[in-house]
Amino acid sequence: MSARHFVRLALVSHALVAVIVAPSVANSQSRNDHVYVDHLYGWSVSYPDNWTIDTLDQAFVQIHQPSTLPYGLVGIHSARALKGASLGDFADRMMANEADMAGFKVLSRRSTTLSDGTPALEIDDVMGTDLVGESRKLFVLRGDRGLVVDAETYRDSFPALAPFFEKILGSFGLVAPTTHALILGVPFIGWGDAARLDYHDKNILNPSVPASLGMMLEYWGLDRHLVEHSLEAPQGWTSASSEGGTIDSVRSYVARGIPIMVMLAMMPAAHQAEPTAAAMASLIGSGEISPGTNLTQSQLQHVQDLTSTNAGFGSGILGKMVSADTLRHWGEVLGQPIWQETVFEPARVAIGFDDDRQVVILHDPSFGPAWDVSYNDFETMWRLFDHNFTALFPVDLTRRSSGHPSAAPYAPRTPSQHAAESFVFGYALASVGHLVEAKARLNAGLNAADVPAGYHHLFLLELGRVAQASGDTALAASEYQQAATLMPQHHRAWLFLSQLYEHSSRPEWRAESGKLRKKAEGLCRDVEARSTVRRSLPHDFTMMGCEGLLPPS
């Protein structure tokens, strides 16, 4: 739980009216008290009829006093993943930031219990110098759940609000927390469908972004074509975008029926790298060029040649993919976060979670609807983009015209979507040298039922590269030849075959190498051949052509 969630009484811009209320007034409220149950974190509380509750952020639910009373607030903070901590340690950790504030003093610290006998710790404290605040906090720890009920106001106003605070704190109890949720009725928009939309910055923005925004808009009853005019939230809507999210952030929104867009690395093993940045970082890292200096003509040519190897004539279909650690290192070398290149930033929509299976459920524009991703893989991919997420929704959540519990289950993912996942996973594993795992993943994709011809070709092409990297030249040649037979217009099969032959010990292969390279070069100059390849290949992710990035549509 972040300390930023705590309301600080140092914010003294509120104009306070001192109204003294006798305890009997508070007691008279009990017949009309409201009860709120938070099934996500597993707790319940009651509050007076004329008080209001804000549950937008379930990790920090707020209960506010009416305007007839002095300013006060009851904040209920929730956190998970606290296994191994004692109740006292948890309280100390949560109060550490307050302990550094001027005027901070603990008035009392006492053990207590909730109505069901759950141990709790109650602490009264003050802080501040000119305007002094006073708070009463209740700390509860159950398994890996940590809960804090923090009732606070200015010290002069505490006697007026104390009876209300006591009732609210006294009503606090535990319930069974939600361990899984799935939002039904979120329309799925694929990468290729989004690429056909006419959105702003189309040539530099990954189509998964308008696809994800379009899914959220259509869930709330609007049209995906709104993204063609603006990628911002519609006027009057709530928009929440933040870095530093957690699995709890996903749980919090999804449990309330709000899908959110998350920015993730392409795969847990590796992510696509911007070609020129990758070339520059590699040459700087090797000492061939110095950072910040003007390049000579020969150095510039070297950068261009390496860029073509990373993304272009000599590259693989997904270009250069490297681990998140390598991208971070390159970013340090170049002084910029090169992994935040928008054309390579995949967006997905979180629509569910399941603690029992330890998965987040995503609509992935490339891999299909209701795709299960393990918590570990999700965290690995999310970390690269600083746990960035975006939610947008109408202020009145009842405006949703779909996405209700009676909506139909999501359609099974198609063979093409399964093939996309297998291919990209295999490509990423091969890119970081995990050749055995890559071969297994690619072979599984190749041997699956109803594999589209475009993916059949790509699987053979990539299996040839894995075989070549593993030293099995005979198998590599066979895979490349099969790929060339399936799609003879694609230059890469002929190019990779020529590179394999060039270094062969067999004279007849070396003699054939030059002809095959010329064939590959000719296909790249052949407009009709390039057009055929473009139509035949899948349209599920950012790909490379003869001269670099292929247009998304």
C-alpha cells in the first residue's frame, strides 16, 4: 500500500466550522445507518445515513461527513501480499511516513478485537504544529490482507466527530474476500481490425492502443470509431491513468465491472526494440562509437547496416527482440527510455482475474479474447512499462448498455489467435537464446489444428532460424525450403537459405548462395511480390518488411 493514499491533515485549505454534537445525536443515527461491503478485500462497515461514501478506489475507500459537521474523513486502506508481517509491524510500517511529520505524537496504542474476535490494534495520534490534526486508527491483519481504518479531523473538531468515528470503527468487520472476477460483455477488437481505423498518429502508434480504447468505449455503449477523432476520454467521463499499478489495481477495477487498459511488454522473455536505437546502443556498448559525437560516414553506414539487420531486409519478421534488462541497459547508454517507442507498445484490456489459478484475464488484440496470463508473466511484462494502466468510464456506471452478468461467455480463441501467441512466444524465446524452449513452442504452434497458411510459413521460417542457431544445418535448410515453397514471394526464406549455404562446407551449397541472395533482393524490388506477401502474412502485430516497418494496414 502506498503512503500516497493516506489523507494528510497538513492540507488545511478547508474552512472549518466548529459544531459540537452530543453523543446522543450520533446514537440516533443508528436506525438509518448504511452498510457497505467490500468483497474485493473482504471487509464491511456501516456509516450514518447523511454521510457519504466514495468507493472509486477500493484500496482507499473514503467516508465523508455532511456539511453540517466539521471537516472529517474516515479512510479505509487495503493491501495484500503481507504474509509474514505481524500486526504491530504492519501498523509501524503504515505509520512510518506520519512519524516523520512535525508535531507527530502517539497518544495511545492498545490491543483490541473486532466483533468476531479478530485481533486488532487501535492507535490515537496527533500531528502538525499550527493546525493540529488528530486521528484514531484501527489496524487489522488477516492472512496476507492488511486493513487500516483511519478516522481523522482537526484536533479542535475531534470531540464533535468522535461519536461518529467510534460507531464507524466499531462496526468494522471482516467478510470472505473475492478471489475471482470476470467482466462479461466486453467486445473484442483485434489488431487487424483496429489497424483499419483512421486514428491519429497511425504510422507511429501501435494499433493495440486504439483497439483497447475501442473495447472499453464499446463496453460502455459507445462506438469504436470515436478513437478516430480522439484517444482521450469522452467529455464528462472519468479517466484514470497511472504508473505504479499492482495486481490489486487490476482487482479493484475489474471487481466493479470496469475494464482497464494495461501497457505490457510483448512477451515475458523479450520485447521488440526500436531498430536504430538498438544499433546505436550496440555500437556504443562495443566501443565502436562514442556517445554524443558526430558520426563519420563509415560509422553512419555501419549504423544503417546494423539497423537493416535489426529491422529490414536482413531481419526476422518481428525484427530485433531483446530482454527487458537489455532494453533498460540500452536506455541508460542512450539516455532515453527506448522501450517506450509507441509503435512497439502493446496494449491489452484486463477483464478478469482468478487468485485460485493465479491469472489475469486479458482481451489481447493480437492473441484473442479472454487470454489467461499468469500473475508472474503479467508482472514481468507490466514492469517494463512501469505498471502503467488507464481506465475510462462514465461517471454514472449504470450507462453501460452491455457487460452485464447475463452476457454470453466469450468465444473461444481462434486457431489464428493461438498461432499468433505461439509464434511470438517462440520468436521471443529464440531472441534471448532459449532455443530448446523456442523450438518446442514453435513446433506446438506448427502442429496445432487449422493453422492458417501465413502462420504455417512463419513457423517454418523461425524453426529454420532456431535449427541454424543450434548448428543443425540440414534441418535448417529443410525448414527454409518448405517455407519458400509455401510462400515463394517472401524474400526471407531465400535470404536465410543463402546465408546458411554461404557458410556451408558443401561446395554445391556455397555455389548456390549468391543466386539465392540475388533472388531475395529481386523479390524486395518486385512491387507485386511484396504486395502478395503483405496480403498473405497475418496482421496481428508489428512486422518488418524489406525496408523496415510494414504499415499496420
